Amino acid sequence: MICPHCRNNRRQRERTNHICSHCRKVFALDPKTDPGRLHDIKFRELVARSAPAGLRITVEQLFWANARRLHRFPTGRERRGSVTAGTVLAVITVVLAAPAVGVGGLALPLLGLPALLFGLLSGRQFRGAGRERPPEPFRYWLALDTFEERVVGRWRQVYGSLPDGLVEAPSAAHFVRPADPRAVVLCELPSVTAFLRINEFAARHRVLVARTVSEVPAELPVIVVRDLSLAALARTTELRARFAGRRVVDCGLLPRHVQVPARIVRLRAHDARTQRAPAVLADSPGWRRLPAQEREWLLDGWSSPLVSLPPVKLMSLLDKAVERAVTAPPVRPAPPAAPAHAPESAAETRRRAERIGFLTWPQAVPAPRSGSGAPAPAPAPASKLLKSEPDPKEGGR
């Protein structure tokens, strides 16, 4: 370990009792004896990397940052076995089995048993190469209370104060409510609420940070900050129904955001039995819009706490949610209805019908003029034509 004071690399026997053998100064953390596998330089680097550009974080956020540092995140879909590993183990099996079979005697149990073991392992690798390994939940071997007591408490004992960027969670009495808030951030997560308060989120965005539903005033847009879980989605659906008529912005993650290969904490309940969605969630349009794979992921007990996000990403998510709430598109007014006309009279109906040629008799077509220019004689009436024709019964008389 490198001493944070003299910058000399000291072995474990040269730094007993947290004292450097070169400069004789006390340091706070030893990665071999203290939980968290941190030393003083790594502790400062972790705080600086998690809280850049004036951002401040809480102790719980530092705990999750260290847990993500120690966890091996998968980079994609993994297999249970490998053809390469199976081939190597098969070659070792042949190398061990050939002398055992040829020599016999004492070499048979000495070399035959290891050859049998390697053969079984080789077959297991070949069988697993065709099957995908199911995703494993995030594992952390250090509890939050232990981290606060033995890591952060030890640092405060040696140096007297926390490094820049890492602060204790303040109480709600230290913050003033904005005089004219534009929106309400309803955050029922104490860890995320503390993160908002230490970064003066309410004053910067001119919003009200509420911890309970009773603190939400009327007639303001509401930003609901939630975790990713089946219960959190059901709670958000209930809040949408409670604040009906107001703009409600969902500030949270979806299963597609935390699936592999995202380097995000994915937890799973101990009982992995498939549970049923609450009735309030099963009837919501948002739940039905989720793909079937994401619904099954939630029903299998998977979840992701919002505070485990990197602080920079969490602050960006909250900033965008407020912008969506306060910059809602204006509601377009409905087109004016056409004025109602009085019913037309019978005379108006007849005149309109005459204009379009409806229910009118066709006019007589004038006869063409002769070559002399004199008008052609009018055709005889039909009655006269009938009398001039001879009657066949009279014999032509």
C-alpha cells in the first residue's frame, strides 16, 4: 500500500497498527484489514470521481460507488461453459489417462482419478457451451452500517472531517421552501431526498421537495421520484390517479435501462418465485405498454434502487424530469364550432333546387332553320297526325 503521507509503498508488516514505518504517521484505511478494500488515496479518488464539478454526495452514495467498483459486471450474455476450456481439459485427461492405462499398478489410482475428474469437467464445459448462464444479482459483502462505522467513522477519527464533496445528510429544517415554486418533487426515498437537499436542488430549480403526499400543494406539476421495482411502479400508478387533472412526470428507470450490459445495480428478492402484479398496476396503460420481457423481469423479483445510480447520472435524470414538468407543451384550443343556421323556408328550398336543376322539366329544343332563312313550319299536333292516317278497317275510304 502507498502511504498517503510520504507516498512510499509499504508492505503489510511495514504498516502495522495503521502507522507507516517510514514517516511514522497514522493513516486511516488499510485495504488488507479494513472492510471495503480501500486505502486513503483510493478513498479520496473515489469521492472525487463520484462528485465532480462541485457536486456533493452522501455516505450511502459513496457506499454504492465502492460496491460497484468491487463488483464484476457482465459485458454481455455469458455461457455456462466454453469449447476452448473443454478441449484443454480433454487434452489433460488424455495425458493423465494414457500412462495410467499403460503402466497400471500404483499409477492407475494416482493418475486415473485425476484423469476421471478432468474428464468430467471437460464434459461439463462442452455441455455448458450451448446454454446461456442466467443473470446473477448484484452482490455486496459489506453492509451499509458497517461501511459507515468502520470506513467513514475511521476516516473522521483520523482526519477530523470528511473529504471535499462528501457530506452528511442534513435535516429538513436547514432548508427554506421556495416562495413561488414551479413544480413539486415528490420523493419518498430518504436517501435521494438527502442528495437533493445537500445540492440545493430546490433553490436551483425553484421547486418544492416533498417527502409525503400530504406536503404536495394543489395546482402544481408533480415529479414522482421512484425506484425500479414492481411495488414502486404500482405506487406511481396510484399517485397518477390521486393527482388526476395535473401533469405528473415519472422520474425513474425502466427495466430496459438496467439490463446487461449496463453497469447498474440489479437486485433480486430471495424468493425468486414469480409474483403477480397488483390490480392497480395490471389495469394501467403504462404497464400494458411494457414489453412482455420487461414485465417478466419485474415479476421475477428484480429491482434497482435509484440511489445506487452514479450521482452524475442521478442528477441528470432529476434535472430532465423537472424540465419536462415545467415546459409542458401548450394545450391547443379546440376549433370554434360553426354557427347554427335557422331552418330555410319552402320558397328558399325551391329556389335552391331550381339553381341546381333539381325537379325542373327540360325545355323544348328549337328546330333548325332552313336554307332560305325562312322559319321551318311547326310540326303538326299529334291529334291531327292521327286523323290523317287511313283506318285499315274502313278499307281506305
